[in-house]
Amino acid sequence: MVRGYGTSETTTSATSSTARHLVRLHFENGRLVMGHRQIESEAYKASKKHNKLCYREFSEAPKPDNFLAYIGDLANLFSGASLTDNANTGVVRLGDGRVVCLTETIKGSTVVDPNTLDTLGRFQFSDNLGGLVHSAHPIVTDSDFLTLLPDLINPGYLVVRMDPGTNERKVMGRVKCRGGPSPGWVHSFPVTEHYVVVPEMPLRYCAQNLLKAEPTPLYKFQWHPESKAYMHVMCKASGKIVASVEVPLFVTFHFINAYEEKDEDGRVTAIIADCCEHNADTTILQKLTLQNLRSYSGQDVLPDARVGRFRIPMDGSPYGSLEAALNPNEHGKGLDMCSINPAFLGKKYRYAYACGAQRPCNFPNTLTKIDLTEKKAKNWLDEGSIPSEPFFVPRPVQQRKMMVS
Ligand SMILES: [Fe+2]
């Protein structure tokens, strides 16, 4: 039997206007068996009951009179009570076996039963770290849970760790933002064996947009190219910042992986961090809406993307570089929803799996396997369909590794 827990995201925002659908797959006597259920979040239950959107979602907001009537009053709006708990960005299995669905809002952390897919209730953090949002994609292994808590008041990030069997996040260290006026959006972040890489993207959180009732073009973010872009490297053991470099402007949702580059003596000379990079263009945020997915007219409107490879020098240099890791034409200049074999988390790796593009298209439409050594990609297209994030299944099934989408 194979059971997987992955993010299985369709798109960052196309799914966010609908409640999260959990899917369970397993193989039994050579046959694939599937089950599915809705996560019964407060946002889902309220919209079922009132037959309309009641909470502030990623890209959608209920009309003010609707949800103020539902939520109560303006004070609740600014306390974050109106924010969704619709856990629609990922599913993780903690080291202690609990399965938690997550989203950008901390209140959206929801425990489910992996066998029945029953919603068991909210995952309550027992610490006092507070905050409204966290990274949608924590780093989860059998022994670790690492995530970032952006500080919107005093721009920075707390890097926190939670041990299996507990609900208490402990602070590993803090990163102070170098640009302003608020921290860069951290939908995801990468780690290496010894370091946590904290990106500071010029697409920054906007507290007003986060709590505002009206939808804004960049949702809860603002684009601040003048604030520049940075990459910070924190030592896991000490919590100290060991490198902080300015890098070219970038836009990414999803980091793919990171690893340490070493010299002959085993000293770390640089950190390599890869992401699905949208050429520092925020247009992609509007292109991932459900409305755009459904309104394809044959025009090639998907913005170009690439494997953005950061090189962060560890010798005290002030600048890092950002370049395409392979020719973006290999994957139709479309790229997102990435994954890797989890055995290579934080280590030098060769293959990445993602959704690429076969042009013309309005959405990432291929399942793509990228070979970062040969700098080649294989793309598979099923005409008329859109794949979800490929999910790598590391255990052999009939001696073959698999990918599920
Ligand atoms: Fe995501």
C-alpha cells in the first residue's frame, strides 16, 4: 500500500475560492483505490449554511455587508477573525503521525484522519507566538517541522521549529528585513542540511490588504521593487544569520530545493537555492484565477517562468546571483507546482517535477520532469486537462518509482 502526503496544490489561487478537497489514494492488489472528502473548515460550513462566501479567502472576499453581518463587527475584521480557515495549500504528515492540512493563515491548520478523511478539528499551537499568517509550506520531516512567521509590525521573520508530539513552536532565530515597509511574502522557503534560507521578496505583505474587505489586484500583497530583494541564511544549530545578500528582483511562490556547495576541504562556500521564478513579474498572480483557467480562447497568455537558481556566497560578499538553471524553452517557459524526491531535501539533487507549459496555453498544462544535471526536461501533455502538483512516491511499487498528479 502506498500512502502519500504532499501539497497536491492545483494552483495558488484557483483553489482558494473553493473549499479544500482531500483525496486519498492507495494501491490494493494492483488496483488504485481513491477516496475524497471536503475539509469541514469553519469557512466551508459557513458558506454551505449561508450559501455564500463568509470569510476572506486568498483571492476572493465576501461583500462587506455580507460578512460583517456574519462575522459581527469591524473590530473582528481587524483582529483577523474574518480571515479564512480554508486549509487549501497543503497536507503534511507530522513526525508523530498526525496529518494536518494547512494554508497561509495560522487558524487554517486543521487535523484530519488519514484513513477516513474526517475533519478532526483545528490544530491549536500551544505557544504564545501568535500572528495571523505563516508560510503555507513548512518543511516537514520525520523529526522536524520548520516554518516562518512573518512579523508585519516590526518587519522580519521568526524561524520556528516544532518537535513531533508537541504543539509548541520554539523560536530558532529571527531575521530582520532589509527592505520595507513589510516582510516579503513567504509562501514557501527552502532548507539545506545545516541552514534555513529565508527569502525576502519585493512582493511584500500588506496588512491593510490582508484585512480589507475589497479584493485588490495583488490580493494581500504589494509590489515594492524599490525595496529590493534579499536572501538570508540562518544556521539551524545557532539561529545566527551567517549570510545576507542582495539578489536580483524575483517573484516566486514555490521553492524547489536548496543545498550547500563545498570546497575540497569540506567548507561551505555557497548555498544554491532553486525556485519556480516568474521573471520578477507579478502578472502570474492574476493569471492563476479560476476564471482565467475557464476562459481559454486559444491565446498564449501564460507569463514566462523558469527554474530560478540563486547562488548565495558564504564569504561575506554583499550580492548573490539569480539565473535560469536550464533553458526555460525546455519546459515551454511555464513552471510551477514543483516537487522532488523527499530523500534529497536540502541535498544536491538532479531531478525536479513540476507543471510546465506546452504553448499556446493560459495555464501550466504539462507534467514535467526536469534534469538539472543534463539541463533537459521531459514534458507530458494530456490535451484539454490541467495537472495538479506532481507528487513523488519514493517507495517502489512493483519495483518502479512513481509520480501521482
Ligand atoms: Fe503553494
